[in-house]
Amino acid sequence: MERMTLLEGELYLTAYIVIGLIFAEIIMRLKIPDFLMKHVLPKNIPPVTALAVAVSAGSSKAGAAILSSALSNSEINERSAIWSVLMLSLPSYMRRWPSTFALSVSTAGRAGMIFALSMLEVAVMRFIIAFIFLKRGSGSVSSVTQEIKPSSHTMSIAKRLVKTLPLAWLFFALAYSLVPSINSFLKGTFADNDTFLPLAGWTVAAASIGRVSVALALAGGSIAAGELSTAQAVFALVLGAGMGTVTRILRMNAGYYYGLFPKSTATKMLLANFATVIPLIMMNLLFAGLALSL
């Protein structure tokens, strides 16, 4: 697929942010979260969080826009917004995961199955961690048994866009410019390395940074040719996908966070993303490394 230009990317980013904020504002004014979630959510969990999570099954950006509107109207606090945003990736990932699992097994066999399950484990564990922190820090927000009351300090969508769009454009441009270079550097580093993995393993890891489907095909072919064991293929896939996840957070989330939320909140969301996903990736690498050493 041909890579879109920077201008095209900025236009898509702006359209998604504007449409998302308008959509979220309509939902919040109709008090749909309170109406739908009053009898469903656990205590001390904002109704808007459940709605955002449900909406994110179709689009995590739409879910983030709902949280942005709720934060702007003082219906949730900053802590709730941060941890709620981290919960949004799981529903959309679960929608894609069955096809990912089928592709993984069909192209890389047992190694692909283990890899797909490890990636699911990262997504589920991050959701659970975010849910736990959200529940601990939501005591000051409206209970699900209370009616949400809009704040008198609500900022208009136009004013919010004036404040947030320039930063969104800046961070999208930075990610657009830097992430491909970072990925190329990582791919070159892996491909030129020949330590405890054979060259075929580092080739799989390098491919996994960019396109997992290509890496799975390479892993399956290398296993069939006897160049990699199952353990080596799993380690290479997990290593490359882990590095790719870190760069994807910058590429896919930075622009939208800064376009929807205040600067300080968006920065905390990015840091929370890294703080939750990196330890889980390292844990998967540790297990894969132990299997490799046996």
C-alpha cells in the first residue's frame, strides 16, 4: 500500500478529530452514557468509560473523542481519562484478533499460534491494569447512580480545536518523519546482528517491526527449511513486534491524543501507554528467551 503524504495524513487527522469531537458532544449532551450504563457498571466507574469502550470496538478514536468531551465538561477527572483511554485498544484488537490468529497459525504453525496468543496476552493484561487503576482513582467522579451535570466551565469545540490542533499537527508530522527512520534503523540493526539468533531469526524480527504478516511468512518458511526452531521463531516474532508496538504508539496515538486532550493530559497518556506496554513486552521476551535457552 502506498504511503500517504504528510498533507494527506494531516487532513485525515484533522477530519477525524473534528468529526469525533462533534459526535462526542452530541452523545454527551443527550446524556447517553448515564442512560445506558446506570445499571451495568461497577461502582465508582464513570458511565462514559463504558460507552467509550463499547464505541471503540468500531473506532478507538471515537471512544477517545467521547472521553475528551467528558473531560472538557468535568464529567470525569484527568486520571479517569488517562486510564480509560488505555482501555480503548482492546475491543478493536479483539475484533481483529481472530483473523490475526488464523493468519499466524496458517503461515507459521505452532510458532505463529504462540506469537498470536502472546500478543493477545499483552492487550488483555494492559486492559486489566488500566481498569484496576481506573477503579482505584474514580472515587471523585459521578457515580453511575447519579445524573451527570455539565460543568459551567465547558469549553466550546471551536476553542478546543484552536488549542489542540496545532499540537496534533506537530506531533503527527514528527511521527510521520521520525518513525520510518527509527524502523529502518531497527531493521538494519537486527538484520546485521548474528549473536544468539541465526540471520534468519533477525530477518524475521526486522520484518515484524513493520509488517507482521510478512514476518509470519518468513518465520514459517525458515522453520520449514530448518533454519529456525519454533522457539527461535517465536522469540524473533515477539522481539520485532514488541519494537514495532513502541513505534506504533508514537505513530498512531500521539497526534490524536494531542488533538483531543490538553497537552499535559496527552503527554501523560503517552507515558502511561509506554509504562504499561513495555513491561508486558519485556515479560514476553523473557519467557521466549527462557524457551530459547532450553
